[in-house]
Amino acid sequence: MPNPSFLGSALPLIQAPMAGVQGHALAAAVSNAGGLGSIPAAMLSLEALHAELTQLTALTQQPYNVNFFCHTPPPPDAARDAVWQQALQPYYSELGLLLADIAPGASRAPFSEDVANVVEAFKPAVLSFHFGLPSAALLQRVKSWGSKVIASATTVDEALWLQAHGADAIIAQGLEAGGHRGMFLTEDLSTQLGTMALLPQIVQAVDLPVIAAGGIADACGIAGAIALGASAVQVGTAYMCCPEATTSELHRSALQSPAACHTALTTLFTGRPARGIMNRLMRELGPLSPAAPTFPLATAALAPLRARAESQGSTDFSPLWSGQNASQCRNVPAAEVTRALARGLTR
Amino acid sequence: MPNPSFLGSALPLIQAPMAGVQGHALAAAVSNAGGLGSIPAAMLSLEALHAELTQLTALTQQPYNVNFFCHTPPPPDAARDAVWQQALQPYYSELGLLLADIAPGASRAPFSEDVANVVEAFKPAVLSFHFGLPSAALLQRVKSWGSKVIASATTVDEALWLQAHGADAIIAQGLEAGGHRGMFLTEDLSTQLGTMALLPQIVQAVDLPVIAAGGIADACGIAGAIALGASAVQVGTAYMCCPEATTSELHRSALQSPAACHTALTTLFTGRPARGIMNRLMRELGPLSPAAPTFPLATAALAPLRARAESQGSTDFSPLWSGQNASQCRNVPAAEVTRALARGLTR
């Protein structure tokens, strides 16, 4: 193994945290192969988070990352929920479901003191944050464990904000990236740049190491990101069809089909823009429909539709998260993917 | 000077053809500095094209490129024109203009035998095409002069089509690029990829040299593109504020202001999606309004609004073409920009 990277891992290569499609098994495999495996924690209860970290640390002694969201949960909004349910009513009727089946409650919780209490026992090498950073006090607490703090920027302004507020490194999240845009200082999508445009501007603007994310799927992409000034890279989509991922069979099929050449940013599944493969709901409502409630409240009303449709073999209502480059999605072990990617670090 | 690149120029660096903001002066300056200067010909009459090429060849002995569009001109459509004029009527009223002031006629003509008759006397080193390729007979004629033919691809499918139909090299036009998307096999914007995702996929798919375009604005960007597998790069926006460009003062100001951090694909100005800086018309009608007629018929009804508004110092109705990375737009000579960019070729 070479000397550790600034992330603590042997390789400056992060397996992107991907909620809903992976957990400790993928993270452990990547960390054991020298990369920085990640646990996506935003959708986990405190108990589930504890279980994930316990299982992960039983599988690897290597450094790892745990990822959290930093949104401010919105107040309930019955009026917007009603608009959303009205937009979905035809699908409920079609699938023989009732709006009364919707289980209330948020699908994603932000980082908090309670979460920190769970994490503290594990002292991860790295904590990564999406949608900004936690409060100064919480950030201080995390750093007191020795954990490095990294966070996503989608604009130069966000990168400068993260630097000023104590991040140890910046993830430059280009528009190609799958899943949620990390944007937190703006909701204006006209500010969102491809990696080729965003990365060198952030490298120039900040004094911190910059981690490139978005569209990077092979050794060539990593070599390109390094040449553009990145100190490390974060790769997500290329790991989604590994046996260690928990990606559904339907989602794996979509990623390995021509459908994966058609992605868009959509607010339908959570309320925030996130990139996924086009499906029926996105086509019919429009991927950025104003009917979707505030993040993360859009999810609840979709859950019954998704469950019923998936049970019938349909992805019509599923969030098929994917970046713009699914060309490397194959059913090969994560260690092999990591080794193939690492070749781009030494070109 | 090093050995000529496959393009004939000393440097594998193309100054992107940018109709409306540059002509022979910029092209000559870039070609004389070792890059491949380009004449954008899509908006030129046969006489104007002849004049441009005459002036260019008086200023440089070096290789250059001439760029053409390959669209099929649509039939007139009075019903769509009426919808478009209705959408613009409030602006005509506001500016004291009459719809009767609209001069009919297309703003952009495709490559043709007549155009080839003008170009043949000059035998440019390179001809580049947007929106596909000319007919097999025309392509054969062009190649018989010894001109290399390059063309834009926005998807892997388009790259394979161009290779099968006789292109000598492929321009991989990433989503970051300013001006018109070169897409010609699809109108589906969900297929459009950032350079980081598109470039390595096209490099892998074709046996031809690939020219990277989109988001590349400095030496770092060029080094990144080369690492991603590009054999050459095409840079546009970084040249737009050179003294040799004909970019309007209003457009130059926008490019060098924070407004340039806000771009979008819009169909409003021509009927085809093209990237420009957000302005009032794009905000108020939506950048992809279905009211815009088929390319290139949207332009005619906007011309009076644009002329009147610009005369009053306003860019409300101007196409402010720009890529996503305007960070390098400065009032410095094109030779200096070319030399700065070239440093990325030898890293």
C-alpha cells in the first residue's frame, strides 16, 4: 500500500455514499481494497446506523467515511401535501391503492446531537456532509474525535462557504453526478456546472484539497480529474452493480440498459433535485414538477406506489438514481472496481 | 513550432467557431499563434463568406477551419409563427414596436453546393459541421480538396454515426459548451452529458481522434481533456472577450459579470437548444418554451426586440451565448489566450 492519502485511506478514492443502494458490505469491500468506503446515513434510524457501523467495523480495520445530510426539516404543510396527493391520485387509482395508505413522517433526518452520540463511539476517519455543514458546535464535536470533515459544493460560492465554515476538503460535485445535488446556498439550477467547468474553478478558489465527483467512472476519468487539479475523486455509479451493493434487481437492470443514457434532475422523489434515470413518473409529471412538496416530504406519498409497482416488476415510480456515466456498471466485486479505478491515479 | 497536429495546425487546439461574435480577425490571430482559427459561416451570405475567407487568407498563411450547419430548413409554418408572435406581443408593445416590422426569412442556411462553390477556391485545412454532416456527394467533394472533416457529437450514438458517415475526427461536445447543442439524432435533452461523462465514452467507442469541447477554459482544463483521452480540444468562451472578437460591449460585460454564473439551454433565440447567460426573456418565457418555432425560424421575430433593447443598453432579448465556464473571459489578445491554453497540452 502507498502512503495514506489525506483522507487516511491508501488511495485518494472515495466510494460515494448512496442511500438506498448500499451499506456496510460495499463500504467494507472498498475500504479493504484501499479506497475510502462510505456509509450513507441520511435514511438510517439511530439503531440502524449503529448496526451498520458495528457490522462495518467487524469487516474492516481500514478508514471509512460516514455521510449525513444537513438540511433543515421543513414544517408539515397540509396544503402542499394535498396538491401532491392530487397529482398522484390517478396512479393510486390505477394501482388499486388508497391515499389513506400513506405513512406520514420524514424519510431523511439531518445530522444531530443524537446522531453524533451514535457515531462518537466509532470515530470515523472521515465524515461527509451534503447540503452544507452541521452547526459550529456539532462540527467542533466531530472534529474533536479526529474525524476529517468533507462536504459537497456545487458552485464556487458554496466551496468558499464550506472553507470558511471549517471543512477540511471540498467535494466539487459536477452536474453529471447521480443522486441529490448538494446545493445549499441556491436553489437556482442555472448555477449548476458540469465537472469540467466546476472543478478547476473550485481548485482555483480554495486553499483546501478538492475531491472531484460527477461523471467519473473509469481510470481515464480519474486521470482527467487529477489533471484538472483534484486531490482525490469520488465515484458512485460505477459501484452500483457490484455484488456487495444492495441495489434492487430492477435498478441494476436499468443501469445496465440503454435507459441509463437518459437521466435528468428530478424533484419528484424527495423534493430536492437529484439525478436519476428517466422513468414514467418523470416523463408524465415532468421531472421538476412544482407539485412535489419540500424536501424530504415528497417521498411519503410515493412509497406505496413504488412498493406496489416494484412488486409487479415495474420501475414507473422508483427513484433510479444514476450519474450520467453508467457505462462501467458491471456485476464485478467492489475490490476489482476499486483496483481498476486506481490505475487512473498513477498515470 | 512543434510538428503539425492531425488538424494541420501546430497545436491541437481549435478556436470554436462562434457565429455573431467573431470573424476573420479572431480566426487569423489564433491561427497565427499556432492554434486552428475558425470562421463561423452559418449566418453568412455567400458574398459575406467569400469576403471573410478573403480577409482571413490575407492575414494568415496558417491552417484554419470553416464551420457550417447541416440542418434541413423547415417549411414555413404560419400557425407556429402566430403563436410565437403572440408570446412576444407584450414585449413589442412595451418597446413601441410592431409585429409588422418583422423581416421574414431564415437567419441560418445549411451547407450546400452553392456554399461549396465559394469555399472550394480556399480549400480550408478543416471544415467542421454542426447538426450532422452534408450529403455524401457534398462530403466527397469537400474531401477531394484535401480538407479534413470534423463534426460535433453529443452522444455516443452520434459519434458512431459520424464515424460511419465519413468524419475524420469527432468533436465530443459536452453539456457545458456554449451556443447550439450539436445534437442531430435526438431532440431528447436527457441524453446530453457533461464533458467528463461524454468524452471518455466517445473515446472508447470510436477509432477516430476525438476533440473535447465544453467547459474547457484554461491550461488545466486542456490537461484534463487530454488525460480523458482527447487528441485535441476546442475552446470558445475563453476567446469571446479578446479584442479581435466582435462580441458586443453588452455581451462582453455579461460574460465578465456574475451573471455569467447563470446559464441555461434555451430554444428561444433560434428554435434549437443553445447555451447562453440567463436574461429576462429566458426567465419570463422559460428557456425551453414550446412557443418557439422550429430552428432557425425563432430568430426573425426576436430581431426587432433585440435591436431596440440593445440600442437602449439592455440585453433582455439578446442571445448571450456562453459556456458554463466564463471564468477566463478577459480583454487580452487571442495570441496570448492561445499561448496560455497551449501550456495545458504539454503537462
